[in-house]
Amino acid sequence: MNLNYFCYVLLAFTAAGSALLPHPLAMWFVLVSALTLVIYGADKLAARKAWRRVPEATLLIFGVVGGWPGAILGQQLFRHKTQKQPFKTYFMITVILNVRAAAGGLAILAPD
């Protein structure tokens, strides 16, 4: 099975699983961050073994949908994708967009 395809299947299961748990939005962020951490580890292993890799676009998408805390942890824990440009720049843009969207959402939902 293609590793990239498998990542998206796991993302779909994460979405379904978080919807069934209490506090689905909070659980989504916890689960997708954990999944992103695992995917960074799998990609680092694939890089070392010269296996088929997870595309950078997939890593960025997982960061955009809320997995950026797991991505940051995975980058530091596995020393993976910490020096590669332009990935680093694109990743930081996704983090900033995610934090701004969360802040905007909280501002909208906050009681007056």
C-alpha cells in the first residue's frame, strides 16, 4: 500500500473517531497532532531506509488541518525536515495561518 494513501486513510479514521468522542474539536486536534507525529517518524524511517517517502505536500496538509504541534515535536524528536528550504518556510506559514484561524474562531465564539 502506498504510504501517502495510507496517511489519508488514517486521517479519515481520525476525523471519524474524533467525531464520536466527547469534545470532538479538541479531540480532533489531539488525534491529528499524534498522527502527524507518527507520520513524521515514518517518513524519517523511510528516508533512512531509502523507501518511498511521504510527500512534503502531505506533511504540510497534516499541519494545516491541525497537526502542526505534532509536526513541530516530530521535527525536533526525529531531526526531520528541520533544515530543508522551502519546506521550513511553508510549514511556518501553515502554523501562522492555523494559529490566526484559531484566534479568529475564538474571537467569534467568545461571549460579549
